[in-house]
Amino acid sequence: MAGRPVHTFEVVGTQQLAPHMVRVRVGGSGFDTFVPSEFTDSYVKLVFVAHDVGVAALPRPLTLDCFSSLPPEKQPAVRTLTVRRVDAAAREIVLDVVAHGEHGVAGQWAAAAQPGEPVYLMGPNGAYKPDPEADWHLLAGDESALPAIAAALEALPADAVGKAFIEVAGPDDEIELRAPESVQINWVYRGGRADLVSADRAGDHAPLIEAVKTALWLPGQVHVFIHGEAQAVMHNLRP
């Protein structure tokens, strides 16, 4: 990772999609070297540089190695974010970021991002895209997986059949999704703090797990996508 190029973008604009979800659009000259991924779970690594680091004076091409001479307290933080959409016409990348107030570097950045601010990112990478040969599709995850699930739903053919289960804090955190008519969207409410999945909610009776395991299993070959921040929950769900 250290030697991979860091693309330099800038914030174009932001939008509050839900109480705990912020959309950030980035664009600029970084788009010249950014090659979009074919995967619907495409993700990038955002490099959060300290405000007092003179990036312009660092060697080029910019990579994580360029920061190696900085003292430890000025080393950048790196976080993974899913790409919601790449708008080639507008030369923009759309990132939907989970924001939990003071919790999380990426969420705090998204909530405070201002147009014109530099954005440094690496990637993209990815591993999943819906299999057109599958008889039906199962997608499940918490709000951190929502951008990938939303992108996958939009990539499905019009006659696709499936079920999507998305765990959020409550009804206010639902966002509008576009999906084929025969794909059922199920919102699962976690309740309480949006940034916590406690131990008693990460077992077999966690809301998301219970919703998926009690759902009617459709006949035929299923293609499954399960992802999210709550690793204890995801461990119990993965086949």
C-alpha cells in the first residue's frame, strides 16, 4: 500500500442524506488518474493528512512513502470508504459516509468537509458485483455497507429477484433506494446509539441476524453479499 499513488481531489459539495449519513462529492484533477472499478463494492483508501503538513513540498508522485519522514504524530490516518457512484460526466466520485458525531475520523471529516478542501485517496479496489446468472440475490449489512448495497441494487437487471436487509439506528436513517420491482428492501432497526453494536446484539438474536435467518429462503442459486462495520454481527451471518 505504501508505494501506491495517492490521487489528489477536492471537495465539490456535501449533502446530509440522513442523521448519520453524509454524501461527499469529490472532483478535480485527481480524476485524470483515477480508474473506476467494475465492482459494486468498490472502495478507496482516504488519506487524512494533518492540517499543518505541507503536502505541496512532498516528493511526487505522492504515495504513503512520501510521509515517512514526518514525525509519528504527523503521520496520516488511512480509512476505507465505499464508492457510492462515479460520475464520469461530472468527473466526480460520490462517497456516502457514516457519521457518528465525534466517533470516527472519516465521519468527522465528512460532517465538516467544505468545498475546495483537498482530498487524498488511493484506489479503487473491490471484489463483488451481482452475478447475472444467479436465480436470486441476498444482500445484508449495516449502514457502512449501505453504499455498496445501494450500488449493487442499481446494477441488478430489471427482472432480478432478491432481498436486501439493512441495519440502521432507526427509521430516520432510511434513505431512498432504487431497486428492481422483485427485490424486497428490509430496513432493520438497531435502536440506541447509532455507533454501537453491543455484545448482546452481536449474537444469534441481533436484529440483522434474526431478520436474515428468519426470512423466507427462495428457491434456486443465490448470490450473497454480506458486509459491514459490526464484525461480530457479520461473522454470525457469513455462510
